[in-house]
Amino acid sequence: MNLPNKLTVARVVLIPFFVLFLLADPANATYKWIALALFIIASLTDMLDGKIARKYNLITDFGKFMDPLADKLLVCSAMIGLIELGRIPSWIVIVIIAREFVISGFRLIAADNGKVIAASYWGKFKTTFQMIMVILMIVNLEISWVQILTQIIMWIALALTIISLVDYLVKNKDVMAGASI
């Protein structure tokens, strides 16, 4: 297993620890900052594994499949935890997770046909905005302009979620045409 793939696996391994600290005791500021640090470290592995894979030509089918899956697991786990903390509406998380299921199903159909669908730029923008949104919601500063910024980022993340879904479907419509239904 090469370094980018190890970083992807490390991101998945960090998720339960992140969730544990996010939800352990919302009144305990130390737990909040530990959760934030774990989320940021996990998010940075996403950026790092891709850069290393491209720079040293270490791109693998495992990485193309697991990297976006690790991102989904991290961000969806965070958003579900943030619902419990009352920081994000559940319907927004449902829309975001539904998109992830659709794309994952799409990727499985493509894989059955011998095709690997890598993350698109829209998907990468979506993930970036979702990660920024999660960071702002974890920090949860009681400053009005930060709360407004968090709401704006949340709506941008939701819009990018929908845009990236449409982009995947349009660019890969041949996958569904070739699927045996």
C-alpha cells in the first residue's frame, strides 16, 4: 500500500475518535477543540494524499474509490453529529447524504462495467465547502458575522452538492445506459 492510500486509510481510522470527542460532552470546550483538531488533520490528509498521488504518479484504483469514500464518511459523520448538537438542519444533511448514496451507487455500476469514476472538480469544491462548514459549526462562535458566514457556507455547500450531482450524472450518463437493469 502506497503513502497516499495509507493517508486515506488513516482518515477513515480517525473518524470514530473525531465523533467520540465531538459528541462526548458538548459543554466541555477541550473536547470541542480535540474534535476540531482531529477533523482538520483528517481533512488535511485528503489534500495531502491527492497531491502526493499526482506528483509521484501513485494513483491507484483503490485510491480513486476509497479517497472519495473516506471524504464522505468523514463529512457525513461530522454532519450527523452536528444535527445532534443542533447546529445544522437534518433536511440539509439528508440531501447531502442522499447525493453521496446516488454517486456511490453510480460508481458501483461503473465498476461493474470496468470503469472507475474519479472525483470531479465540482465534487472537490463541494467537499472543500462541506469541510469548511463543518469546521465553522464545530467552533460554533457566538459572533454574529461568524454565524452569518457559517450559514452562507452551508448554503454554498448545499448548492455545490446539487451541482456536483448533476455534473456526475450528465458526464457519466453512458454508465447508466450500459447498466443491466
